[in-house]
Amino acid sequence: MGQDLIAALFGDPFAVMNTIGLIAFALVGSSKAIREEFDLLGITIVGLAMAFAGGATRDLLVTRVPLALQSPVEISLGLFGVGLAIALSVVLSEPDTHPISLVADAIGLAAFTTTGAIVATEAGVSAFGVVAIATINAVGGGALADILLDRAPFILFEDFYASCAVLGGSAYFVAGVVGASGGTAAGICAVVTVLTRLVAVTYDWHLPSIQDLGLLKR
């Protein structure tokens, strides 16, 4: 297990991004559950669901066993993120809305967008497939976490969130087309995703609804 952990922390771009994503999203999901006053088991379930649901869906789409079921390192990283959320809740009154959690969410989004794009590219799917799998990997966990929290997934009706993953996945594909190495493409994808998300949070970006566009008859 020790060798697996070292490989996860210092290995290829996928391993690095996967490690970052698991910890960040487990922290964010657990922080949301803490705000809703879930018990310790509920906090752990929501945190791990947010960390693993997107990646598990990604793996099923490319017909491979989800990584969460292959190595104890995956679960260990998720539990570490849950522990961080609990620790933050001790010192912060609203950990899920604190800048630490917002930045962690942006980093997790970027990391999982990148891992999704890497896996999709290795599977040989189309350009649409790369962007779609990158996006599913990035937002699938958050959608399930919202369902467990008994609310509609916020990616469907508010905030500029999934769009950041679409842009990041597209950037990864374009970087590969122009000849960038896998590591460079991964870096570009992560930077595009995290910067877009942070700018969206800062300036309160939202995609317009039909009502906003005034297309509905009164």
C-alpha cells in the first residue's frame, strides 16, 4: 500500500490529478453534509459519493472496473478529505461557503476534468467523448451529493460550473490535436478549468435561463 500511495502522489499526471480531486471533492461534499447536520456516517457517505461517483461513471463508460474498487489508496484519500472537512468544521462556522472550500471545489473540478479527459483520450473516443467524459467525471459526484442532500443538482439550474469542465475538456483535446504532450495537455486543462471557475465565482457568472432571455410568452 505504501508504494501505491507514493505512486499516487508523485506519479503520472492522472495519478496526481486523481489524488487532488479525491481529497478536494471529499472535503467539499462532507462540508455540505456537515452544514445539513448529518451524522458522521452521513457526512462520510456524502463526502465519498462526491469524490467517487464521477470517476466510477467515467470508468464504466470506458468499460473498466472503477478505480475505487481496485486500490485501498483511493478510499484512503477520500477519507482523508472527509477528515479535513470535519477538522475545518471545528474552526469555521460555515465551512462549505468558506473560501477554502470554494477554492478546493474549483481545484477538484479542474483535477477531475483532467482525469476524465486523460482516460477518455486513452480509450480512443471522439472529441465529443473526451469533453463529455471529462465533464461527467468532474460534475457527477457533485450531482449525486446534491441528491443525497435532498436538493436538485445545482449544475442543472444555477452557477457557471459544468461549463468550466466543458471548457477544460475542450482545451485538453485541442492541446492534444496541436501536438502537446500528455502532461502539457493536462496542465492546460487544469489551468483553464480552475481559472474559469474562480473567475465565475468572483464575478457571479450564470448561464441564462429561458426566462432570463425573455423567450417565454406571458
